[in-house]
Amino acid sequence: MTVWSRDDSHLPAALRGLRLPMVAAPLFIISVPELVIAQCKAGIVGSFPALNAREGEGEHPLLDTWLTQITEELDRHNQANPDRPAAPFAVNQIVHRSNVRLDRDLEICVRHKVPIWITSLGARVEVNEAAHSCGGIVLHDIINNTFAKKAIDKGADGLVAVAAGAGGHAGAQSPFALVREIRQWFDGPLLLSGAIATGAALLAARAAGADFGYVGSPFIATHEANAQPGYKQMIVESGAEDIVTSSLFTGVSGNYLKPSITAAGLDPDDLPSADASSMNFGSGSSKPKAWKEIWGAGQGIGAVDELTDTASFVARIESEYLAAGRSLAAEFTG
């Protein structure tokens, strides 16, 4: 059952009727079927990067196996819980030209009729057409208004505004400025990313003009996440001051945990920079070490104070969201 009373009929069918206006961001290495299934069963859109599914040479494509696992488990859940169906899931496609798996992964996603596609690092017409051919919708992540317009011009259905404070490849603009500029010309689905780790922050995203909050880093500290125990504990113990922004590790500006940089023998206060030419997704990541040893996170992790399961985290966000909404609503009554 949804907790919001607004009319969401203007949104694509895949984004209607969610328990919360919340989409789980796809986390490199971290997001695996167990986490995605838990997110969807909790009533929010779960997601994972297609490149997380890596099989050995000569083996059956793991992406195909994962999609079968996810769809069959969610189907079983829906049959057993017709009054509390799972939310749909999303697959993130890295559209950068160095992703040699892209064509194969697109074909697999079309065959499985993936309902929501999240595209990153490049907007391409043929990718959007592939999604639409199987009834899917495309949400493209962007860091500024110029890229937003290009994405919609090339056929994306909605946008993920990645603002300052987000984990991974974050933008530099204030969420208030970015959402406002986009909303001056675009009234379609808009998701906001950037330090959304509480129900109050989720409400703020809605008040700013976004349809959904896009939440990533808090899910690292869940039991279902495919993260090392030390990574999960570092999320719990760290705060916004422990986040370092650097382009060194992937060639694109991103946010990382300072203690993990120090543990790798680097000086987090004196990191060299790198340019986009160093990006290479031919083997799944521009530099896998950047995510296995240098751990990404957003500035909202100060709100994460315990390891928990996904269902409990979503329930906490729901409770906080409702409380924050009622508190603010009281200011405008009487």
C-alpha cells in the first residue's frame, strides 16, 4: 500500500503505486539479486548494474541467470501476496563506448522484458529503442541541465539528477539548482540523487520537485548487500567529512570513503587527477580496484548508524517520511 496521497497517474505504469517515492540506485559490485529482490519486496524499485553479472569464460551469461532468478522470485512473491505485490526492478546499462558487452546485455534485457532501464555515461538512441521494444522505460542519469536535454532528445523517458553529495560518480551542482533548471522544461519522471538517507531527505527531494528519491549508499550497510564486512562497518562509522571527491580512480569525478583511500596507501588530501580517457569498461569497470579497495559512498552516510536488513531500512525511511510530512503539514493548517 502506498503512503502518499498524490495522483501519480502522470507517471509511467512501472513507477506507479510504490510504497514510497524511492528508487534504489544500482551499486557497482554491491547490488546483486538478493539485494534487488529484497528492495522490490519492500515496495521500492530495486536495481543492479548489468556489469555486476560477470561469468567465467565460456560460461552461460550470468546476466541471463540473474534476471531469471529475480523475475521468478518476484512472481512467487506476488502470487503469495496479491495485496502486497513487489515493486518492479531496474537494470543499469553503462553506455560508454568501451563497454564491449553492451549489445549482448541489451539483447538479454529485451528478452527478459526488463521493465525499467537506467542508463549511464552516454545517451544513445539505439539503447532507448531497445528498451521501448520490450515495453520498458528508460531513466538516464545526468549531472547538469545540458546533459538532461540531450538525454530526453535521444528518447529517454525520465531523468536521474545526480547532484552534489551523491555516492559514486556524483555531480557538483546543488540539488535545488539542478532540479529547478530541469523542471523549467521537463515534467516527466525525475529522480534526485545526493545524500538521501533519511525520510526527511526523501521528503525534501519531493518538495524540491523530484518525483522520487534515488538512494544508494545506505544499502551498502544491509545484510543483503554484496560488500565486504569492513566496507559495511566503515559506512556505519563514517560521516560526510569522511567523503573525498576524486577523478583518480575512474577518470570521472566520484565520491569515496577517506579511510579506504588511506588503507590503500594513498594520501586522501593529495590525490592526483585523471581524465575521462582513462575510463575503460571493457572488463566491467574502468579500474575494478577502485571499487574493491577504494570504496565509494555519498555524503548522507552520517545517517547510517547500524547494519540492518533491507526491509527494516525501508520501513525506517517510511516512518521518517510520514513523520516529516505530517510535521511540515501542520505548519500550513489552521
